[in-house]
Amino acid sequence: SAVISQKPSRDICQRGTSLTIQCQVDSQVTMMFWYRQQPGQSLTLIATANQGSEATYESGFVIDKFPISRPNLTFSTLTVSNMSPEDSSIYLCSVDPTGNADTQYFGPGTRLTVL
Amino acid sequence: GDSVTQMEGPVTLSEEAFLTINCTYTATGYPSLFWYVQYPGEGLQLLLKATKADDKGSNKGFEATYRKETTSFHLEKGSVQVSDSAVYFCALSDPNYGQNFVFGPGTRLSVLP
């Protein structure tokens, strides 16, 4: 398994600003994922972040809006840029420690409210 | 593409009642199947998983059996507790989709004392 922490746990932001969310894992992992969970909804994959390569974004998500960094095997950041109220969601990072699509472990999430 | 369907919620039960949350899936390959639980204000926790047909995953009194013939992975618990109140997500991981997981819409369970 893996223990994952996220910062901040929650934030309230003004429209037009940006927020960077940090994800820290207690072990080295190749594959990290960023998800969005809109209020009362399921999880939607934003992007896959592998160390040493550019993040791979899912349909409907673009790098200009959600830039991702992956500087090493235990850390990643997701930035939500030029925010609007529609970006109010929980953002979760997850990891696949085995790299075999065996299991994903999730962080506690960052609850973002955009006014 | 792959998809996961879950029974509509919310589900409200009395303590010690029997729980079933239905989950069916569509996949092109032979996926692994998972149940995750999200307690209020928290992230997702892996509850149980099964990686091949007829496997049974179990944890904390919850069980689910991978049924390939009915493409189902229903979650059951014989006697629920108030502390089981949460949102339950069924998910699959299909090797044909790389490492991406597909999640169901979630089912909210409320257990009353």
C-alpha cells in the first residue's frame, strides 16, 4: 500500500486566481493520477503524471488549465488555473504502487470552493 | 468503452440489516474489480478487490464475488453498522485501457441506529 498526503485539505478562492495542490507519497511510485470529484458525483480522471515525462491529459482537460508537475517519484502538484465557480470540486491524487493497474491508493483530497 | 453501473442511491438501512449494493460492468478485456469507500469529508479507501472470475474479495465484513457470466460484482454485508455510512464506489481496471480506472457513480449508504 501507500500513504498519501495532500495540501491544502481545503481552500476557498476567488474567481480568476490559481491554486496549486500538492501530493506527497511515502514511497517511490512511477504512476500518479489526478482526479476531480464534482459535488455529488463520481471521480473523473484529469491526467496521469509519470516522473520524467509530460503528463497525459484525458479528454476535456488541458495543460493550460491544469498544469501538472512531477519532479520526483514521491511528489506531484496540480494547479487549477484561472478558476471559476465551475472548478469547485474535490481534487484527489492517487498512486499505483505496482504499476500493473493492480490497485490505486488515494489521498484524502483537496476540497476547493471558488467564489 | 468500459463502464461501471451501480444501483441508485441513497440506500437507507437500519443497524444490523443486510446490505446489497449492485454493480455491473462493461469491459473489452478481463478487468480487475474493486470496491472503494468514501467516508464523509475523506478520500477514497480501498475496501476490497478481485482480479479474476469467481474470486471473492472480502474485508471488514464486506464481500463481493467476481461474476464473469453476469458481469457483476455486487457488494454485500450481513449486518451493517452506523459506522458503515459512506459512499461506495465500484470500479474496474482494464488492461486494455492501460492503468486507468473506471469508477461507477457511487452509492450513498446511510445506516440508522
